[in-house]
Amino acid sequence: MKLRVPSLLTVLLLAAPAVLVSAPQAVAHAQLLASGPAADSVVSESPAVVTLSFDSPVQPGFTTIAVVGTDGKPYADGAPTAVGHDLQQKVARLPQGLIRVTWRTVAADGAPLQGRFAFTNADPAAPTQPPARPETSPAAAPAPAATREDTGDWRWWAAAGGLAVAAAAGVTVFVRRSDAARDGGDGRRR
């Protein structure tokens, strides 16, 4: 049985939405599930480690975790390490006050991820720190909760849309050439 070209075009046009609807599952990247200390929490004992827990593996070789006190000084101690789906950053003795954590990593699928959060160190044994000057420190603004920044999911949608347009254009050209060849090239049926 021979498949007619207009029927092929109909099948392709009906299949295109199914491809586009399934695209969100194909572009799911790792996401931050939790942090330790938790975003916006108040800890009564200074942590020795900051932990980021993801729902899937990340590449520790491409990871940076900055831990900064209100004084603007960095407190990260060494490079971050990976344990399962967790990233851990050792920290030096943290001072009292607001502690900001900014992180960047790469998911196992190559998607860049980044975010930031803050917590308050209320450990009475921790050293106190003078507040930073508002005009020079981003700590003056309230720190947002842990977030996952845009990872470029829109690029997948744009690529899928471009592919659908290119496929439709290719099918149109194919149909017109087939019709022209069948008609002898002069537009008349024989």
C-alpha cells in the first residue's frame, strides 16, 4: 500500500504537538531540594559544613560555593566535595550574624545551576562581627530563599519550535516537488 504525500503531511502535523508536549520531561535538570543550614533559618550552633542537596547528581569539579559573613569576609575552607547527590563546603569558624551562601554548579546533563540563600548564625560562642556598610555590601538587602536560576529551558522550546517549522517547510517542498514531477513539471496533470 502506498502512503499518499498529503496523508504524510497530516501525520507529521498531528505528531508535532506530541513532541512539543513531551519536551518538558526531556529538559528536566537537577534541582536544589534543601540546604543545611536551611535558607532563612537561625542556627544556635555554628555549622562546620554547608550542605546543598540536589534531586540528581551534579559535577563537583565545576562547583563553587561562597560563604560570606556580614563583614564581607569569605569563610569557605577548601574546595567543595560531593557525597551522593549532596555538595558539601567546609567552613571556617563563622561569626555571629547573617551568613550568605552563593553557589554555582553543573548538573550531570551539563546544565548550569546557581542560587543563593542566607541564614543567621546566633551561636553565642561565635565571634561577633561589625555590620557591613550598606553602600558597599549586598548584605544590606534581604537575602532571598534558596533558588534555582534560569537554566536555559527556553532554548529547548525554541529548538523544538524551530525543528517543527523546518520539518513543515521540508514537507511542503517535498509535496510541491512530488506534484510537479507527477504533473510533468508544467503544472498540468497527464
